[in-house]
Amino acid sequence: MTKLFHVSDVHFGAEDPAAIAWFSERVAAEKPDAVIMTGDLTMRAKPKEFRAGGDWLRSLGVPVTLEVGNHDIPYYWDPLRRLFSPYSRYAAVEKMIERPLDVAGIAVIPLKTTARAQWRWNWSKGRVSPGSLRRALSLIAGVPKDHLIIVAGHHPLIEGPTKGTARTKYGDQALVALAEAGADAVLSGHVHDPFDVPYTHAGRTVRLIGAGTLSKRVRHSPPAFNELRIEGQAITTIVRTMEGDQTLAIGEPVREPA
């Protein structure tokens, strides 16, 4: 069995120290094969927040891939930095950002869903650009046929069962393309509440799996992360909280064996 920890929206600068320490303890005790962090490592994209977040991720001692969230880009009150050098503060974590992983027959593919600017008022919402989608599809094309394919981005591509929303532009089109390319699951964060729902296209089912938050900015569930247990072609999603665990989906096959 392969074990992945899926964590999101830690928001250093507004993090929950108890939840951070608890997650670190679980990683040390259970030794997952990798950690997938789906964005919003910081609260205000400040250098000290990136340093704290980078130190924490490196301290885990396991392979980590990190997606960029909307909070990881300088905010509207720093428009020049947001538009022209939004990634200049990433030095503390740059080696982890959008890092593809290959773990025990599982390919983790990054998908950027953030944008510096959009033709709408709320720039915190998601957007999948043609270039971001092309990069993800190109990486998928190079994955061995017997691998499970997990795509990781910050924003849910389509609206799920949570009250928080992503309203990701072109997310539905991206999801169709990813399904047709062979993706088995898409991981995300942003809405601060966990979920695991199926999406079916052309006879294939893709799991849409969202993680909660380890910050003080909780919404409808306590601080949490997801444990993904993968055996063969089956993924089990377990929401882990300090109050107890909840299984969201039990061994549902995401792809029929070849």
C-alpha cells in the first residue's frame, strides 16, 4: 500500500500552531511516501511566511510537491509586484513548487490554477490557462501506462459539495481534457473543507478530492488533512483531524485494471 498525505491552506501568518505540530508528528510517526501540498502555504505572500512554510515542509523529511495558491501571490495593494514579479519571494520553497512526483507507480502532476490578473473582480478565484493545461497534459503523456495519475492544483476545477466556491474559469474544460488524457484523481484545496466526489466523462471516473485547512481560518470542519491510501487501482480517502478520522470513500476503483 502507498500512503500519501494531502494537505492544503496552511496559511503561514494565520496558521494553527497546534495543527501544524500535529501534522508534523503524524508524518514522523507514519512516514507517508510523499506529501502533496495544494496551495496557500502563506497568508499574505510575505518572505517571512514563505521562510516559515519552507522550513516546515523541509522538516517533514519526505518528498513534497507544492502548488501555488491565490494567497501565495502578492495581493491587490501591491499591484506592481503582483503583475510583474509575483514569484520573487518563492526562494525558500522554489524547489518544491510544481514538482512532479513519481511514487511507487503513482504520478503526481502539477496544474497551476492561479492568475496574476483576471477580467473579473475577484482574483482569488481559479483559472486554468491554456499554457497550464498544456504543461499538465504534456507531463501526463509521459507517464507509464500502468501508473495511477493524480493531478494536483489549488482550486477545485468544478464546484463541489462545499459551501466555499472556486468558480474556476475553464476548469470544466480542463477536467474533460484531463479525464480524456487518463487522469484518475484531481486534488485541490482553497475551500477549507474536505470532499471526495466522482466525476464521470466518457465512461471514465475521475475522483475530485479536496483537503481542509491547518490554519485558524476554518469554515465548516475542524483543521484537517487527507490521507490517501492507494492499493492497486483503488484510492481510499481518509480525512484526518485531531478529533478523529472519517473515511470519505472506501476503496472505490478509479480505473479498471488493464
